[in-house]
Amino acid sequence: MNLLETAFYVTEPALAIHVSFGKGEPIHNNRPSHALAYFADGEHLYTFEKNKKIICEKGDLIYLPQNSNYTVYQLTHNKNAPKNVFAINFLISTDEKFEPFKITLKNPAKIEALFESAEREWIKKDIGYADAVFSDLYKILSLIKKDYRSEYYGSRYREIISPAISYIRNNYTTKKITAETLADICGISVSYLRRLFSRCYGVSPIEYIINLRLEYAKEMIYSGDFSVTAAAEKSGFNDISYFSRTFKKHFGVSPTNLI
């Protein structure tokens, strides 16, 4: 079970620290709390039970479940880096068992700043420090949930339309391909197909096909072995005027200027 797919709340922050190179314990048995660890530097290998392994590098974040057993190996490090790994240990409202996972962060600087803030509050222990650490931890959880969803659903969406991508790549130069055909291949509606292409590639299915054809045509023209007309035809364009207009709009230069 994945922590980020579960409803829970933090009941207590247990620790907020940074660990410099060579200072952390390598072997952990029956971990007493949950933890999020952010890697500001270096490369680390985590080995868990059932031969599960996770490698974390600069900009990655790992979740370590309560009661887990694992060993940490520091593979590389920058001896000039002031800090190596930040961690926040915490307890939550559920006794569910979770699996460890890693996320490569989209905005690591923001996450690092929150870990640094939590560490400062924990060290100072001024009035209200626990609330401040709570706040930083919830902000971190909110940000990594967004990254996780983007990573997970992006992968899931690409899996759904992978039959369409395979069909396009095998046929884009020789066949007229419609969105309806691609939707049928994937077993989904045309509107859903278009939404998935837009989310995964930022374009519609037809724009995706046109872009492939344009790139292929450009390669042929650059090679010097094909005329503009031949390149257009071999890449799947039947109308040379349309091809020239589309090519110039896409690349900012007329295909004849590449010869």
C-alpha cells in the first residue's frame, strides 16, 4: 500500500534533522516512526526486505515506513557539500503497513527549504516549534503528492495510449490515421484519447502524427537524397502546398531553404 494514496493525518513529528556524510546509522531494524528523507547531495542505496532496492540521488525524496528494516549504503558524496540528507520522522493516525518509495522531485529547492525550516524549528525548540514542524511537514506532503500523482498518472496514461503510439509509429508514413481508429485500438472514446494525448504529449493525436511526419521529412531533406516533393510524399503528406505551409509553421523555415 502507498502512503500517498491513503487518508491519514500526522499525530506527532518525532524528529527533524540533517545528516552529514558518514554520520547516519547504516542499519535500521524495526524503524520506530515513518520518515521522509530528502537528498541534498550524494548517491545512496537503500536495501529492504524481499530484495527491494532503491537508489536515491540529489533531488530525490524517499519514504521510509514505520517498522521497516533496511540498510543504507552511501555510494557517492561531495565532501564540500554542507549538508547531505534531511529527514523528518513522524507518526500517523493509521496502523496500515506501507511500502517504501522514491520520488524525483520537480521542485527540489522548495522541498529543501521546507526541510531546512523544519530542522531549524526543531533545533531551537521555541514556543510553538512543534506546530511549525507540523506545518512544514504538511506542505512537503502536499507537494510530493502532486509530484507523485503527476508521475503515476502520467505513466498510467501513457500505458493506456501505448497501443495507439505503436500503431502510429508503424504506419504514420503509409496510412491515413484517424483519431477514431486510434481510439478503437485503445478501447477508449475519441474524447478521452484526445485528453490523454494532450496530458502526455501536449498535442492532439493528429498533431502528434503530423509532427512525426514533419521530423521524418526534415531528415530526408537534410540528407540531400530527396527533393522536397519526394520527402513530403514519403513522410505521408499528399498535398505539397499543405506540407510546405505546415513545415514552415513548425520549423520557422521553408523546406526549400534546407536544400
